[in-house]
Amino acid sequence: MNKKGIAVAAFFGFILLTSTVMISLPGLMDPVDPDSETTMTGTPADNYPDAQRAEFCGSSIAKSTNFVKEYSIPTVCTNPLAIVTDYEGNVWFAQTNTGNLAKFDPITETFTEYENPTWPPNGRSMMWGMDDAPDGGIWYTDETFDSIWKFTPEEERYQRFTYPSQGDALPQKLKIEGSQIIVNDFTGNKITFLDPNVANQEEFFYLSVPSPMENAVTSDFAIDAENNVWYTNWIFQQGGVLVKFDQDGYRNAVANTGEEFLPLGDYVEVVALPEDLIAPNGAVITDGKIWLGDTASSNFYSYDPQTDSWIRYVTSDPPSSTYGNSTGIIKSPISRPYWVETNDLGHLVFNEQNANRLAVLDPKSETLVEYFVPSMNPNWGDCGEMQNCGLAQVFDFTVDGDKIWFTEWVENNIGVVDTSKALPIEIQMDSGTVSLSPGESADLFFVVSPTTETDLAEVSLVLADSHEFLNLSIDQSTPKSFQLDFDAPRPISTTISASEDAVSGTYKVLLGAYTDEVAVSKFLTVEITS
């Protein structure tokens, strides 16, 4: 197996699990003993020694909640990752531990797995990007073997195309836009435009756009209404830029001059990322704003090109069951927003990988709903003897109407969130904005209202501030967890304070409540004036 895949998986595993301290968890950070016992089973589990199978092959059966339903993949230990729905509503996903694609029919709730006859024995690859084409083909990336694949369902045929690269490369996310395929090369530091209509058995006609920062990585991308491509280019903990590429302007210039290639400088603009945006991965555009998820924190950001301004948002804290903290070493658990998409309503959808949740943000009402994924693998948390603890490693998802389909990389499941189902609680605030000067505090309240006709046994508060100089607090007499009676809305008095060193600007804090299945919150805008 190509060792690059292992190194990259270890990198992602590291930034996804820890916050302010490095911790050593069994099987993740510890080296694997080459003499580890491996019991041969004739299944994909044979790619892992016995000691790692619970960690990578699944720890329990599929589970469900009122909002989420999981399905166990028939073949064990496939490590599902990239996922997409086709025009007929079928769900397709890549199996990183087998090299195969699989289809799930939501009507019959049955799986069909398609063997890839050209895949090398014991091969593994992180397949991060997938999309369906109008002709029914399924295209996806393969980072271990630097490839782009096409699967034709009618013929059950796999085609492998070499990804164009010089030196190190990691073809990651993939989107079909019109007549072209766009791929970000994470470690090769470029965006590549591929023409699937001009391709032979091994290679494409392509255009690669190198990023402006050297020795950096290039992450996810999004297309705006004027067909500009926006993506991030960054060095972990050292800063980065948001890049805008005028692809139409560049192609028109090439066509008009007759030149095969032109300098890119006139067609690329860069915007410095906020200093606290450390590892931007997911990117999406809605209502003209670019939204980025920060995989190294609990934050996500919006950028408005019209005003050249950034606003930082925050998720609720990860539930303690996701990280366990049996040793007490995790001081600041974070949710790690990863990829970002939009649904038909223009809402943001993103996976909070380290909180085992999928989230939906309505940017107009600034309401955030976070759905808990029920399966948890205790080998991916500081769980000790805790049973219901850990992460399923929800690395990818796809939006299909009011459904969010997702994969669980270490639980061998796929699942679906039904966002059309009524939520058990709603949040009402007396005001959506508060103004403070540095050193000032303000009292406000919000109401947690039940929407069901039954009591909710345990509801807990969400109080999340997005900056160190802001602080949300409640009176000591107010419980953070309580029973919510169906006929008794609960008013919550809160205090928001700005420290003396608070910086002037617009900020967001999150107020809400959660059950064991879903969190519902609203953002409060805080204006700091000097």
C-alpha cells in the first residue's frame, strides 16, 4: 500500500481529535506493532490487526433516534467515506478499505456493493470527494493512488484516470460543474479543472491553478453566482488566504489571445484569513457570502465580499459523551466543523466531526439545529470504561432535499438525518442584538419552549461565546439541566459581559438548549463599541 495514504490519514486524525493538548489514544497516535496478531477472516477486516479492528471496523450495531436512522453495511470494515445521491434518489458511497463503490436504495433499504476488479489486494485509500454526472456516472477521488475514478452503473464498469500532478498530490473534494470536474489538490496546493469529455483511458485535458502561498495546502472550494471559484490556501497555525479565481475571465482571455496559457495574476484575488481561522476546510456560498468551517476549533466564519468583513460563529460545546475525558486531560473540547454544503432553502449544512453531529444553520433567522449521531466508537475518545462514548467519524455527508445522508468511517454504517421532522423545543429571544462597551455587562433572557405534548425529562442549556473577551453566564440558582414540562416554557436569565480588552466589532454568541437527540439554538449579535 502507498504509505502516503497512511500519513495523510494520521494528519487528519490528529487535527480532528485534539484541542489545546496532544493526547495519546490507543490505536491512533501509538505505532502499530508489526508483529501484531492478525486473524484472517476473508473480509476487509484483514487489513487491520486484531487489536485495531474494534477501532476501525465498528464497535456496535446501527442505531436510531427520532431524527437519525443508521444502516449497517453488509460487508464488514469497509470504512465508508465520500457519499452522494444520484438523480433517482439512490445513495452512493466509497469504501476506503475495499476500493469499491456501494449503492443504497432508500425505498427498499437494500445495499448493492460493486467489486472493483482493478483494485490492488489490501489497498486502502481515503476517498474524500464524489459527485454524480448527468449521464449517471459516479466520479470520485482516490488520494493513495493519485487518481480520479468513474463508475458507470449500467455497465458496472470502473475507469481510472491519473490525476495530473508534479510531486506530492492529494486529490480531495470533487464537484461536477457544467462540463467540467473541479478538484482541490490538498497537498499539491492547487485547484484543477478537468474536462471529462476530452479524456483517454489514463488522463484528462486539464487546467491547474497554483495557489499563491508556497508550502501550503489547498482546501475546499465553492462557485459564486458569477462563476468565480473561491477556495482557501493555508498553513496550519500559520495563517492563510481566501482565493478568488475568475475562471471565465481567464478562459476568455486565452481564447481571445490564442495563447495556450496566460499568467494568472490578473485573474486571482486574495483576502487574508482571520488570524484565529486556523484550519479552514469546508467552503460554501449562499446569498453572496462565503462560509468556511474551521476544523481546528468550534468556529465557522462568514465573509462578505461587498463589505470585506468577516464574522465568526460558534457551535454548541461537544457533549461529554463524545470525548469522555476519563483521564481529565481534555481541557477545551471542540466540535470541529468540517465540510459545508447548502440545502434547497439556502441553509448551511455541516458536519461537526468531533461532536458526532450534523448541523443546519438558517443564516436569515440565525437558528442553529445540531443533530446527534447515535453511534459512537469508544476507541476515538478518552472514554476509559464508559460505554456510550466516542466518535463514529462522520467524515462526509450529502444533502438531498430535507434528508442529510452521511457515512460513519469507523462504525461501518451510513445514516440519514430527516430535517423535516418537528423539533421538540424552540428558542425565543427578547432581542437579537445587544450593544456593549469594553468592560460592560448586560442582562437579557431567552425562553426555551416545548413543542411537544409530553414532558422532556432532561433539557440542558447551550451558552457558547465566540471570543475570549466575551462571557455568557447564568445565575447560580438557575440549573443548567432541567425537566421541561410540555405546558411550561422555561425563561432563562443570562448575563453577557465584555472584558476591558474587548475589541470593537460585531460578534456572535449562541443561546439555546439540547436534549439527548438534538440541540436548538439562536445567535445573538453583540456589538462592541469603543
